[in-house]
Amino acid sequence: MRSHESKGEADGPRGTASHLSHTYQMNLVGEGALVGLFGGGVVSLYRFSLSHAERLLRSLTSAAAGNPLLVALWVCALAAICFVVCRLMLWEPYTQGSGIPQVDAEVAGKIDMPWHRVLAAKFVEGTLCALGGLSLGREGPSVQLGGMAGKAVSKLLGRKRGEERLLVTCGAAAGMSAAFHAPLTGVLFAIEEIHKEFTAPLIISVMAASVVSDFLVSQVLGVRPVLILSFLNDIPHHEYALVLLMGLYCGVLGALHNKGMFLCQERLYGRIRRHLPYARLAVPFAVAGVVAFASPSLMCGGDAIIDLILAPGVLEPSLAVLVALLVGKYLFTNVSFASGAPGGTLFPLVVMGALSGAIFSSVVGLFTGNATAYMNSFIVLGVAGLFASVVRAPVTAVVLVFELTGSLDALLATSVVSIISYVTANMIKIDPFYEHLYANLVGASDGGAPATGTSGRAGEKELHSFVVGAGSSLEGKLIKDVRWPDDTLVVTIERGSDEILPRGDTRLQALDTLTVIMGSDVADEAMPRLRRLCRGSIETEWAPQRD
């Protein structure tokens, strides 16, 4: 760490202060909006392509049903689709799976994806997998497509690695927003799951990207949400014991969901080590060929299942049918995703959450004699609870449900279910879904061929903001008395509405916002240390202890 006492005025961060001025903030909004425009446009085209692929799939399989020759031709078509998808995955390996762990790794500086190759390959792969009927979602690929759109904008504007990561996060938010037609969900998902850091520059740019993306999608595909949930009857407070049970139930289901996915990926597909990725992807495509004629409602994301359980005036499916659909959807999604096929699990997860809520309502009905009173309410709670326990993003789960229902009536019950399911899944000690996939990806990069860009680019500088927590080790200390990480420098301190140029004898106070400049090559080590230094006493008490 350079000495602030001797360099504070000499290096006075006038250039940096100007960089962080209102003009800079406006630039961030403008760049975020540009990313939202590009990312929203790409994902709009992707959704349009998927919808046509799914319609074509159902038309072809409906026409082939009962005709052995046409069924045989469809099997041959599936084999050809599988071959093309595998060739694209070999051409660009970063497109396998959902794409969210890859975006996580990109933002963390662990990998450096070629944005043009990822955009082209992922778009085509996702469309072909939808045409094949695999049980995959559009959200993961949309996040990756949006993230790569952000990287493309960064390259176009000539931004350095630190700002490039921020624009990739903006793109991820734009992709999620466009996929679910839910801008607030896009913002929170990008911050809670991707970036895991709350700073003013990040929030304003991510919001701009998400809102612009949603607006563009609305103009292209209409304002109708991807999935419409209704919260018809508010659960009375004297029956909140059911809400608590719902939270526990979703927490256990979420943990089991993750455990099963990990086991299938590592223990089953992990044993297939030759003729990759052909040998692995052949399995879900073969299963898809059977499902297309045996149980077509299980194909693709699961829109047909949602229509079945939510369509007004339709005979409600029995408990046995609901359980069969949940088990079938989970197994098919597991087989499809764990193979490494390029597609996500978030929409199938939402479908499974809705089924879980419907099953819970039916079981409650067996004991109370009224199975339908709160059916829709429990379906909504099931979506939030399963999302919170699988992804471990409870705030995003609550906001997602709000945007899908368009109502705040479910806010209290949804919050309770999300918190309890989140805590329950954590207590079972099974990894969060995307964190586990991210760890596998980074481990593969570290243990195999070196991933490009894993330690940043030498000589570049990055700016990051940190808030001094109440009771943290920094509170009350002089800047010169703090053991700062190497190659880092505090350049500005925001205290309320004042901006202070730091010197060695500047005393830090709680809630000060520190802007720190650091080398890209040390950022991965310096940022965790700075977060620990700034962590308040309450955060420290609740932080997990590591050996």
C-alpha cells in the first residue's frame, strides 16, 4: 500500500474525483442503457427463436404420433440435432450448461470468454435444444447472452477490465429481465447472485440496463408476462402455521433438488469420459424422443404444465397426477441439464415450484376438506420457496413472485416462506446450485488448461467501493495505521454529502464509503481482505467461520 501521508496531496485524486463525478455517474447510466438495448435485443430474438422452435416441435411430434415411419424420421432428426449441438459445444466450450456460472466466473476475473463466439453458439444451441424438446429453461442462456452483450459494448467503448466486469453484470441483469419480463428481478439477481456487491455505480448502471431491456422486450414481444401467477386468497394470519410448514417443505425439496442434480452430474455423467460431449448429450436427446410421445407436457420449459394447473375452468389434476408431473419434470430436467446441454433450469424450477405448491395444497385439503381454498396462493408460495432454497437468493425470489403476480398481497407470506426455505436448505448443508456449479467450473479451469484472463491484465487499474461497517476494524482508525493490501490506494471518502480527499491522518468513521483503486492483478486477493476490514460487528458475528 502506498503511503497516504506522503502521497495524499501529491497524488491528490483530482482525476479520480472527476472520474467519480456526476458526469461519470451519467456515463454509467448511459452505458448501462446501451447494454440493456443490446442485451435486450439479443434476448428478444432468442425468445422469439425459442417460441417458434417449440411450436415446430409440437407440430412435428403431433403429426408423427402413431405413425412408425414418421417417428423413425423424428428420431433421426434428434440424432442430427444432437450432433450439431455437440459440434458447437466443441467449437466454443464456454456455452455448455446454463451459462450463469460462466458469467459469475467472468465477473470474478477467472475466465475471459470470447463474446462473439459465445453469442453465436449459445443462440443456436439453445434453439436446437428447444427444437429437440429437452427440459431446459431460457433464463440461464439469456443471462449469458446478456452478459456477453455487455462485454461486447465494453469492447466497443474501449473500457478496461474493471469496468468491463461491471458492464457484464449489467448485461446479465438485462438478460434476466428480458427472459422473465421482470426488470426488478433482473436487477436483484445480478447483484445478489452474480456480482455479490452493492455499490452505487453498480446499482444505477444495472437498473438502467434492466429497465431498458424490459422496455425493448415489451415493444417486441408485448407486455404480457412470461408466466402469470395469481394470488387469489390471502392466507389469514391464524393459519400461518401452514405458511411455516410450506417454508420447511420447500427448503427440504430445494436441498434434495440440488443434491440430485449434483449426483447426476458428477456420479452418473461423470462416469462417461469418452467420446465427449456426444456420449453425454445422446442420453437426454434419447429420453426426449420417448417423452415427446409418452408425456409431451414434460417437454421444454414446462408451459404446458403451468397451463394445466392454472387454467381457469379446467378440471384440477389429482394429487397423484401432480406428484407424477413433479417427479417426471424433475427427472427429465435433471437428465437434460446434468449432461452439460446448453440450457438453464430456472423456468423448469419455477414450474416445479408451482407443482410443489399445488401438491402441498392438495395434501392440506385431505386434512381440512377444502383443497381449493388457497390452491393458487400455495402455488405462488411454492415458486418463491423453491427458488429461494435452490438458488439461495431469497430477496430475488420475493421480487420475482411480486412481478409475476403483479400484487403485493402475497408479500408477507412469500417473505416468510423464502426466509424459512433458505435457512432450512442451508441447515441441511447442501451447496447452493450456482455456487456449486461455479466452483466446479473454476476448479476445472485451474486444474486443466489455463483459462485466459484469470488474473486480470497486468498494469490496469480498477476502482471499487467499500462501506465502513459499524464496529468494523476500520472504524475510528487513521488511514496510515491500517494495514492495507498491497497495490491499493484509498482515493476518496464519501461521508454523507461530503467528499473527502484522504490523507494519512484522516480518521475513518462508520458508514464512510471508500473508493479504492487497485491493480487488476491483485484485485482477486485484495477485495476479500478489504471486505473483511470493512465488515461491521453484526456482519462479523454472523459471518461463517473458516478454518
